[in-house]
Amino acid sequence: MKSPALAFFLLLTSSALLQPAKDSCVECHTVMEGNLQRPATLIKNDVHTASRLSCADCHGGDPQSDDPLQAMSAAKGFRGKTARTAIPKLCSTCHSDPNFMRKYRPQQRVDQFQLYQTSVHGKRLATGDTTVATCVDCHSVHDIRPVKDAASPVHPLKLPATCGHCHADKTKMARYKISTNQLDEYRTSVHWEALTKRGDLSAPNCASCHGNHGAKPPQVESVAAVCGSCHVLFEKNFALSAHKPVFTSDSGGGCVVCHSNHAIHKPSSAMLDGVKSVCTPCHESASEQGKTATRLAQSLNGLDKALIESERLLSQADKYGMEVSEAQVKLMDGKESLVKARLALHTFREGEVRKPVDAGMAIAKETLEGAKAALHEKDVRRNGLAVSVFCILLAILAIWFLIRRMESNNNGAINS
């Protein structure tokens, strides 16, 4: 049994532990106005505050003192506003220390600063260029949130706009002679559609291709490998093509030659033949390569149309209640053949594309015949039903006349 005095001591101790530590920085700035008050307001939602870190952990000083001269004393390590060139190094004080980070985020990497130093941003900062991005430009300053927080500027849905804050600014990019249309183009791409419309947070954004802390544009020879980190089978087929050594040379560009880089649109056979063909800049339409591209487009279009027609008739038969489930399952194999054909297209070998196309056409023909047979059976049943209904009505009419005749005969017999 604990004594009353011990119990009271434990209560006081636990209450003290639950109370937040005194922070004169927050207390003082809270009652200020404008930009001086803003940090104290923002810090309430900061990930560092949630981990019970204080202003002094970044700015130095003595948060226990109410005397401004003591709280912001250089002798206490106060450094006030950090110079832009010193920000990455300051952040790395904690984020590059494995022992420190294990207390709060054991799973978080501790090589961000080293990566940043290899990036375009880090290298330019080292030369004294203070306009390049530092940690605070991407993560914010006093309201730094976890990456998974939807309000974080580096959340997948917000990262493109965060990068675009600088890279879509013509004034900022003018000195570097970098175009500023990347964000606008990206917002027309299939990647942006997957990210925003389908809610796929794993869809590629700026960091997926350029890196985050070690941000650097992919080199010509590595573009296919970067795209291939997601599109594995496409890269494998592309490596077998005649385009591989050409597109990865100094004057090449890999996947971007046909698909672009930021404005990657949904691919179609129109890329092979017609006014939107990506082949014509290198191959004339009348050349053998141009003719091959036309044949490939015709093959893919033919299979696509055959599958669509088969699916249309099967859906029609299904609405009438006909049993077509087996053909519908079979049709899925045909669609898979179309996917395989489009995949094989990256080998740019006509024979490799013809194999899945022929397999798909056979399935499309089989399922189409099944759909037509089901619809024919529907017509037979409908006609049979019509005949049956007619015969039933005829029988009812005959019975009605018979009854009337019998009633007429009975009435005549009674009257006589």
C-alpha cells in the first residue's frame, strides 16, 4: 500500500511529465503580429512539434528564459534566421544522425543530405547560387508535415505543383535557360490522370523519374531504364529492337522519342500510321519501315475492332437472357492477346506482333460466332413463342365461340 505522500509525489511527477516544456519562443511570438506571429501559429501542425522538439533545436537560444536577451543570446547558441546556403547542413544535423533519428523515425533514411549534395540543386547551392531549392522550399518551414499527410507539399498529389512553383516560373528559370512547360504538359499525361482521377498515389510524379533529394534529369542512356523501372516488359522488348542502340545514343532519347517525357499520352495505333504517326520523322511512309508500321497499325486496329464487335453482340445476347458466359470469359483472352500484341510492338518485329494478333483474331471470330448463334437462338425462341401465343389465342377464341353456341342452343330449347 502506497503512502499518501508517495502517491501525491507520483501524481505531481506524472503531471509535470505530461505538461509541455516551457518555450518562451512560442509564448512570445504568439502575442506578436504578422510575420512574427506566423511561425508560432504554423508550428502547431509541425511534425517536429509532434515529436516534442522546440524552436531552439533549429534556432538555438534558451527557450526556458523569459528575458529576450537571454533567450536569443549568442552565448546560448542562438542563430536566428538561417542563411539559405546553410539550410541543408542544418537539417542534416538531425536527419543525417542515425542514432538521433531512431528515436523518432527508425525507418527514415539518413542519407538525404548526401543525396542532395549530388543533385543539381545541391551542386548549384555549393557554388553560392541561393535561388535553387533547399529543404524548406519543398517541405515548408514551420509547418513541416509527414509525406503521407495530404496537406504536405511533398504529398504525391501536391508534389508536381511544389516542383512547378519554381520550374513553371519563367522569371526563375530564365537564368538557367530551362523551359517552364513541364507542369502544364504533365497535367495532360496518363500519369497525371492516374494520380488525380483514379487516385493512384503510386503513379509517377516528378520525383519518380528525377529523384527527390538527389534530383537530377535522367541521362539519355538511362531514360529507358528509368521508364523500365515501372514498365518492365516494355523495356525488355525494347532492348531487343533495332531502335535500342539508336535511341540510346548521344542523339537519341530512348522512350521519350515516341512517347515524349512529361506529356505522355495514352498510346494508340495512331502513333504508327496517319497524321499523328511518330514514325514519319525518321521513316518516310513509302519506305519499307513506313509500310511495316502501317501494317502493324492495321493489324492492331483489326483485332481491336473485331473484339469490340464481338463484345457488343455478346452483351446484346446477354441482355436477352441468353447463356453466353463462356464466350464472355473467352473474350477476355482475346483482349489479353491485344495487350500482348501492343507489348510486342516494342520489339518492332512484325512476326512477334502477328503471333498475339492471330491468336486474338481466332478468339474474336469464335466468340463472334457464339454471339451470333445465341442471337439466332433468341430469334428462334421468340418466333416460337409468338406462334405458341397465337395458337393459344386461337384456341381461346374457338372455345369462346363454342361456349356461345352452346348457350344459344340451350336458350332455344328453353324457349320452345
